[in-house]
Amino acid sequence: MPILQEGALKFSFPATAIPIRFDGATHGLSHCMKAVDFIVEFPGFYLFVEVKDPDNTQATPTRRAQFASELTQPAFPRALSRKYRDSFVYRWAEKKIDKPLRYVVLLQLSTLQPAQYLAVDQALKHELPVANTPRSWVRPIANGLAVLSVAQWNKLGYYGTIQRVPLKPPL
């Protein structure tokens, strides 16, 4: 079972999945391109995953409240869509867009209500056209897009599971 960890969130993917950490030093173009945290290859599609975890134990209540207010600003879905688009272009240039693409933003903030998750989801779909695309497009930019909590991700089960693990204190 392949495993990746982002902060205190440990992702266990199905045995048929091939996950890579995409955002980081190996990306090579972080000075000019944004990147999603993970790209996971499944037999029939690629999953781009961006992780936002303001519930992590190192976040202060003030930071959590600030993050919650940022969710309602236009800059938040715009930044998420840019991460997807830049990652898409990067993988396209590598000739690694040979399967349908899905994008999941894992957003873990326990104070958010379902309607707030839906609002972020809808704002992101407005920024990253997945439904109302130009007639001239013969391929979709993404075959699915969702904003999910850890509980929603785990309930789906299809992408694997997530568990919160203790972080080691800094030295």
C-alpha cells in the first residue's frame, strides 16, 4: 500500500496507485510555476491532490480563523486553480497527460459546515472550467473536481484513506 504524508496527514493509497510528491524541490520550476502536492496515477486516471490542513496541531486558533475568512475571498479558489493549471501544463510538457484527470482539494477545517465546503467547491469550479467549457474544446481540462474533508475522502474509500498522525516536535 503506497503511502505519502503531508504534515500530520498520512495518505494510504490502494496498491494499484502510484503516488508521487509533486510539490517540492524535485519540481524544478517553483520559481515560476505552482504545483499540487501529490499526483497519483490510478489504472484509469490521474488524481491531482492539493492539501490544506488548518486543523493541524501546529496551527493557532487565530491562524485557523484567518484561514476560514480567506476561504470566502476570490484569491483562494484562484490560487487552487493556478496550482492545478500549472501542474497540468508541467505534466503536459512531460507527455504525461495520457489519462483523464481529476482534482481533489483536501480541505480539513473542522469548523466548516457542509454549505461552506460546497461554496469553496463551486468557486473552484468557476475558476477551473470543468462543466461550462467552450464548444471548441475537444477535451476537458479535468474530468472531475471536488473539495473534500478527511472524513469525506475516507468515506469515498476509492482513493485510499487518510489518518492524522502525531508530528514530532522540532528540535
